[in-house]
Amino acid sequence: MIRNSILIASLFLGTAFSFAQQYGGMWIPTEINEKEMKDLGMKISAKQIFDTNKPSIKDAVVQFNGGCTAEIISAKGLLLTNHHCGYGQIQAHSTVEKDYLSNGFWAKNMNEELPNPGVTVDFIVDIKEVTKEILAGTEGLKEAESKELIKKNSDAYIKSFNTESYQKIIVKPMYYGNKYYAFVVETFKDIRLVGAPPQSIGKFGSDTDNWVWPRHTGDFSMFRIYADKNNKPADYSKDNIPYTPKYFLPVSIIDKKENDFTFVYGFPGRTTEYLPSIAIEKIMTETDPARIEVRDVALKTLDEKMRTDAATRIQYASKYASVANYWKKWIGEVEGLKKSNAVDKKRAYEYQLSSKNPALKTTLSEMTQLYSEQSPFALNNAYYGEVIRNAETLSLANRFLNYMGAVENNKLDEKSLASFKSFLQGFYKDYNGELDAKVTAKLLALYAQKTPNRFLPSDFKESFSNVDKNISTIENWSKNSFITGRNNLGNYNITKDTETIFSDKKMLVEALAKDPFVLLMTQLRDAYVKNTDSQFVSLQLKIDELQKKYMAQLMETDKDRKFFPDANSTLRVTYGKVKGSNPRDAVEYNYQTHVAGIMEKYIPGDYEFDVPKKLINLYNAKDFGIYKDKTGDVPVAFTATNHTTGGNSGSPALDAYGNLVGLNFDRQWEGTMSDINYDPKLCRNIMVDTKYILFIIDKFADSKWLINEMKIVK
Ligand code: ARG
Ligand code: ASP
């Protein structure tokens, strides 16, 4: 007891996080810091986390539909992930009569579970380091030749396996290509929706509370994996049976305490923790602000309309949320990079290491030179990318341009045509051409104002710098263009008669060649490709080559530091402690929120902060069952120092014994720079408390049958 508290005190106070996780850490499960995890309180072994011979925790952790993480919590393949990860499926099953987004959905038994064609979950069966095999023969080769050989070696390595139809081998570079790892993956395809709370629980606080602590979102939904009669992956069939997992996670409803050990197991998407100071400076002062600026304009324009028109609000809700998500993240990221003195700290670190290893100094000065050279191209790349992404009509025109290119080059296959047509059907359902004409007009003006002439099509600056003029031009184009669906092509409308219009390729391509948006997009794209893209990319290739060298030099010079590879959507373990924070002067955040806080935020009828009647009743009656904690209320969410990123959503948060204690879904705003510069003082991951999840399933959804499947740890 005493020994432990001394250890904790020295870790978190005195020596200011002088443990490996001071830089964060997303560890490959076969290479975790078992000793440090145990020092911090872990009671299980590394083998229990990842074992290829015996069932281990990894057998309960899956990548959900390519982007999120999910975990198995029963012997019948019951799967837990975030509400925002299952959102598309919940939405797809919803109609006006059966509005599962608004009212929630709860299957009463397995027969009522809903299939989701196309949804997959991936298990990682094995991980092997294959650096030798992949880099064989590459020494001394030029970058381009080396790349080619690496590709050849990977293909040969992958081919050497006898895989089943449901298995695949993925080879991934780590440490910027200094190492390579192979992953054996098994994919299940019959994944059924089991339950989801209403949005007023699963998305409570919506965009206002997104990335924010204190948080009160019950961001969870439930699915089930189905398998064939032999428990193997199979396409959907009504004869499939619930999957019997090799392992599933016990669910703990024991109270949490500050400093409790936790680890998060999942599929973090992308981080860049080893960038040189110059790169961070460019992100902080140039590219992030450019991206934020474009989205500011898009979001304000959408918001004006969404506030006054309920139909638009529903139609654009999901799109708005997705644009706002990274907009808000980048704002937090810039703030956090400033606040954590990221650039100065990196510079000091580089200086210190360069004195030990002069070769590092050379690499860094070459990188500084390249980043400076790339800077104007990178800025244009950021503006161009964001303008096209957020001006929907332009990105639509861009897709039609791709289609025309494929037709002209005879490269249009059936599969990509079908996927383009199905994209269009989805697109037009949630597209408001009149509203987007405004967004497009404003973004074109911003692009004209912010971009040096040398990157623009000729006369573009003169023609498009004025917002009011753009609005009338673009509105006029939009009304008369058939790609917006506001005008017909002959007797047909692209939004309804897609098949007919695509059946006459020649006519379609001729009409597209005259469309004003397609014409403008052609000019913009040609200018971008000619003036920016080739320079941007060729400089980036040189930067990548140096980044690989820099990474290797860092690792050989800073011998005391334990390095982990940047996130790349592969399975990782991160660990830390349940912790509040002190992000600003005089501001102290507690590590835990409660249902009382939901009631404090409650705004009746509000689209973000409404609360379901039944939850209010349960709260008023204090009908909390076994799910209240020592305060007498049910805990809703909590924070810890685990280093997480996008893709970790839905990841299990586990306690010292490997029991599920929370469901990861977000980070605290002041620490969103953790993707570039993890700072243990400011960075916190946010998890839904398992007590709240079980409380909602049991008391709110009356779905005891699901609780009965689980192994509850009390
Ligand atoms: N910020 C979280 C993540 O990056 C949650 C996003 C979903 N919620 C939302 N309001 N957009 O994915
Ligand atoms: N919300 C993120 C996700 O969906 C997690 C994060 O960025 O912290 O993966």
C-alpha cells in the first residue's frame, strides 16, 4: 500500500512523468512494456493480452468496419462499439415510422437483430516482425528502386501463405519504413445490430460537447457477430449462428478511483509523433489555420440555413457533424501545440541530440530546407483540398471529371461504374443544391483571395474574388446545371433517372463537357496539378526519405527513450491512469461525470441537449439498481492518460485485471495535439463508464437478456 503510493507520487508529481509514457505510447501488442505496466498497477501478464497459442484479450478486440474498434463481451459474440461508429447502420435501418436514431433500437431476442450488408469486423490472429524479409536486397538502392523491391518482397511474402478465403495478410511499415510487420487478419461479414440508445443519450451534447470534457454522452451501440455452422466467417445467411469467440471481456461495475491503472486496446488510425520542429511549426501556423478557415466559412453558411429550416437540419446533420469534427479538433490542436510549447520543446530536444550525433544535425537542416521549400505548395494543397471537399458541387464535378477521364481512356469497369452510381444515389438524397451554391460561392471567393496568382487558373482571381458576385454566378449555374439535379438533362433528372442517363455514355460525356461546374473544376484541377501537385509530391518524397533516416538516427542516438511506432490503423495497446486534469489556470477537471450532470445540461426539446423522459424518471426516482457508485449516482464518463487517436473510438478500456471498465470515444479538447505532441499534463482520453452502459441497457432499455449474457464483475 505505502510502497504503491510512493511510486505513484513520484511518477505523477516529483519527476513529472519520467516513465516511458511521458511521450505517450501506442505499443504493438507483441512488444508492450510489461514491466512498466505492472509498476503502474497491471495485474495480468503480457501473454494474457496477446497470445497466439491460447485465448487472450486480443481475441476479443476487433476493427469495426475498417475505421473504429469494437470488443466482444459475451460467449455469444455480442459486440460493443460507439454510437457514432454504428451511426450509419442505425440510420440505415431508420425510417420516419421506425426512427431508431431518435427513439433507439433494442432487439428483444436474437431473431430481431438486424443484418447490415457490407459491415465487417477484423480479428488480428497473429503479428510477426518481417523487416528482414521485406527489406532484403534494398540496401544501397535508390529510393524509387527500393520502393519497388519492397513492394515485390511484400507481395512474395503475402503469397507464401496459404490463406483461407476469410483470411488475409497485411504488411505494414513501422518507424517510417525502418521496420516491417505482417498481420494475419480474419474477417467476419455477418454483423447484426442488437441495440442502440436514442441519440439524446448516444449523441448527447452533439457538436457543442464534441471533444469536450466534462462529458455526458452514452456513446455506445451493440452488434453481434454471426458465423456459419462451423463457427467460421461467412456471408449473411439466416442460418448463420452467433459466433462463439475464443475469448470475451468480463464487464466490471466496480467503482473507479483516480490513479487506477487502465489500458486501451484498439486500432488507432494515424499519429505523427516524430516530426521535426519545423514540420510542427508549419502545421500550427500554416496548414491547420488554412483548413480551419475554410471550414469556418462552410460551417457558418450551413448553420444559418440549418437553424431556420428543420428539413435542412436533419438532412445536413451528419455532414455538418463530420465537417465540424475535425474543424474543432484542429482548433484544439493548434491551441494545444502552443500551450505545450511543442515547437520549442522539439527544438531543444533536437539541439540536445544533435550535440550527441552530428549526423542528426545534417538531417534536420536538410529537412528544414525541404519543409521551407514545400511550404507554399503545402499551403495551397491544404486550401485546395478543403475547398473541394467542402464545396459539394465542386467535389461532385470532380467525381464526374474522373468518370469522364475513365470513359475517354476506356478504363471504366463495371464495378467502379456501379459504385459511382450508388455514390450518386446516396449523395443526392442529402444534397441541397441551393444551399451548396452559397457555400461554393463563398469558398471560391476565399480560395481566390488566399491563393497566390501563380497557383490559380488565369483570370480566376479577377473573376471569383467577390462573394456577392460569386453568389449570383454560382446560383445561376446551379439552377441550370444538370449535375446539381436542379435542371434536367433532356427529359431526365440525374437524381431520379440515374440509370437512364448513364445508359447513354456519349450523350452524358458531351453534356458534362459543357457543364459550368465541370468546366470550372477542370481549370482548377489542371492548375493545381500543374502548379502544385507535382512539386508538393516530389518534395514530400524527399521529406519521407529523410524522415525515415531521422527516425533511425533518433532511435540510435536517444538510447534511454523507448520508442513506439506512429499509429497506422494496426492493433495497439496504450496504458495510463484514471486522471482528471488542470488544463488552465484555476481550472481543475474531475475524472468522472454523473447522471446529475446530464440533468444540469438538459434543455427540453433541444437537438443537442434534450433528455429522454424515461431517463429523467429513472433519475428522479433514483432507480439506479446496482449501477450507482459511492456517490449514490450513476457514473457516466471518465478520463485517463491513455494515448489515443481517431480509430480508437469503440476501443475497450480495461482495468489491471483485463476487465472492461469503459468504452473509449473521444479526447479532451485541450489535449487534441496528442497526435503530434502527447503531453501527459494536458492529454486525456474520454470513455463511457461501463456502469452507465449497463444501466442504460438494463434500466432504460429493459434488455436484461443482454446483461444476462455478460460476465459481470462486481
Ligand atoms: N470527436 C470524436 C471522434 O473524433 C467523436 C466524433 C463523433 N461525434 C460528433 N459530434 N461529431 O471521432
Ligand atoms: N473520436 C475518435 C474516433 O472516432 C477518437 C479520438 O480521436 O480520440 O476514433
